[in-house]
Amino acid sequence: MDELLLGKREGRRWGLFLEEFKKVSSVAVPFMAVAVSQYLLQAVSVMMAGHLGQLSLSAVAIATSFCNVTGFSLLLGFAGAMETLCGQAYGAKQYQKFGSYTYCAIMCLIPICLPVCLLWVFMDKLLVLTGQDPEIAKVAWRYGIWLIPALFPYSILQSQVRYFHTQSLILPMLFVSLATLCFHVPVCWVLVFKSGLENTGAALSIGLSYCLNVILLGFYMRYSASCEKTRCFILKDVFSSVKHFFRFGIPSAVMLCLEWWSFEILILLSGLLPDAELQTSVISICFTSSSLHYYIPFGISVAASTRVSNELGGGNPEAAQISTLVVLLVTLTEAVIASVSLFCCRHIFGYAYSDDKEVVNNVAKMVPLMCLSIIMDSLHVVLAGIVRGIGWQHIGAYANLGAYYLVGIPMGVLGAFVWHWRGEGLWLGMLCGSTVQGILLALVSIFTNWKNQAIMARERMLDGTHVHGSF
């Protein structure tokens, strides 16, 4: 009898695990395609501008990096507040509050664009102050000015993305993102090569594509039956939600930006090495490859935040814990497979980017560190999604500050300039940072009192009403 009961329990656990795996996969897999499609909008513009000449390519690449660091990353980070608020509201079936949080996010993100616009107006002067060639800075400034119109639809788009994925409506976003990409490629080509706008046409096409994406998702929100409950809102709740939005949005933005900026610092430091051209090329190749893989754990991270926030809002702490275990196991399995595959191809991997034998050999030396980075980065990206689902963005911000700025960057400087390990030293420093970050976030997840977090989420969604009897 005991063996029969034990067998039933094991079967039930496997059933719950497989059911959760299906739910995670249904969000993660299509969202990877959504993220890549949106990333390609800027990448296509950079590629087409690059065909105008070396000056154009350098200027547009620098402008894109500057705008991502100072603007797009900030908006992306603030929008992370919705992963907690909307995710838990949906789980608690507080659909009007869900809609109020969505419109509150749009209302809060648009004004954030204004100081960013002012910063971009002085981009050329700031780039010259950092040592950039004045001619490159001028072309980059012109590209940045024409990218300003893209900021405002981007802020709305990020709110819409959270609106859809926190209720697991991924397929509409997928179809709209693919349609937008199909629109962007010919429009960008026409504006760059046929209209005479050149670089400015590449920037303008991004804004037009973001506008199309926002309009198409807006139509779906307005007329689809699947959004009928969640598109409603109470105007009073929209304004009263502002403090809740910034309570989670500010640490969420700090959490994301601290990590993003640390990798930009890594690339800048590579330019100070003795053989700067070689080391910068190697670092850029490795960073580009890691960034492409990043969208896999990022999709799983979105699924993690959605499932954890939904279950906590719904008062199901055990289900939230199972979701955490599932996403971590899936992430670790995928990261190990990707790392082993890359390691086996390390001697030919560099040829995908360069025919220079020296570059290829140096990339091969860097690949073992890249493999470890892929595993650690994948884990901490997904753990960050779990943290956002719980609503502990402030803890994630502190973890990133300590991991990258107290450990990662100092270790990278020591490795590259004191121990003379050059590019490998810089990458080792960032590996140390991501490892520390992963450990800190793992400890947060391990010691989370899921029942208490579910109670807090329910009370937050029910305006402080005690719900202890629900468990």
C-alpha cells in the first residue's frame, strides 16, 4: 500500500512537472522569436547604413550603442515593473487593475523619453568628450536625432509587450513582430538607398516600424475577444498606480542598466589594450555570439516571470515553486548543450566572422570562457526573471551592483592590465561577475518563502485585504 501511494505521488509530481513544462514552453519559444524580430529592426538599419561606407558604419554603430545605453535600455528596464504588477494582477483575476497598470505604464514611460531626447541632442559633444573622432561624432549625432521619434512608440511597445506576455498571449505578438520586420526591411532599403536620406533614413525607418508594431498590437488589444477583460481600466486606478509602478520600475531599470552598461564598459576597455584592434575584434565577435544566444534564456526568463507572477497572484505558492524548478532545469540543459556544441567547434568558429588566422586563433582561445559564460549568463538571466515575477527587483539591482561593479569589472581590469591576460582577462572578469550574480540570485530563490510571497501578492492586488485564509 505504501509503495502504491508513493508511486501515485511520484506520478503526480511528474504530471505537474510536464504540465508546467508545456506552459513554460508555450510562452518561452514564441517569445524568443518575438525578441529576435524586434532586435533585428535596429540590426537591419545598421547593416544597411554600413553599406554606405566605413564612416557610416562606425558612426551608426556608435550611435546605436549610445542610444541603447542611454535610452532604450532605460525604457526596457522601467517596463519590467509590469512583469510584477500585471503578472500578479492577472493571476489574482483582477482584470481591471491589470488594465489600469498597463495604461499607467504607458503614461509613465512617455515622459521619461523627454530627458533622453535632450541627452541625444548633445550626443556629438558627449562623444567628442569621450575621445571619438569629431567627424564620426557628427554623423552619429545626425543618426541619433532622427532616432528620437522611435523613442515614444518604443515606450508604448514595451508596455504592450508586457501586457500580452503576462497573460501568455504570445502568438499575436509573434505574428505582428514578423509582419513589422517584413515591413521594415523594404522601407529601410528605400529610405537609405533611394530617398537620398541615407543614414537618417535608416534611423527614421526604425521609428516607422515601431509605430506600425504599436498600431497593430493596439488594434488587437481593442478588438480581440481574448483582451476583452484586461483592456478595461478605471481612470482613478491608473493615477493611483503611479507610485506602485515606480516602486518596481526604478529598481527594475537599475537592475537592467547596471548589467547592460557593464558589458559596454568591457568593450570600451578592450580598446585600451596594447593590440587594441585585434582584442576589440575578438571581444566583439564573442560578445555578438553571446548576444545571439542570449535570446534563448531571455525567452525562458519571460516565461519564468509570467508563470511565477501569475501563480503568486493566484495564491498558488507551490505552483510558483514548481515553475522555478522547471525553468532552471530547462535553462541549464539548453545552456550545457549550447556550450558543448560551441566548444567542439572552437577551432573553426572564428571563420564565421573573419578570415584572419590570428583573429580565428584568438577566438578559439576565448571559446572555453565563452562556454562558461553561456551557462552562467543563462542561469542568471532566468533567475532575474524569477526575481521580477516575485517583485524583488531591488534585490536584483543590489546583486548586479555588487556582482559587476565590485567583482566583475575590477577583476577584468586586473586580468587584462595587471596580469596581462588581455582579452581573456577582461572576459574572465565579466565571467566572475555573472557567476557572483547567479549565486546571489540563486540564494534569493532558494530562501524565498513562497507562501509569504503569495500572501503579499494577493494583498497587493486586493488593496491590502487579508487573504491568509486562502492557503
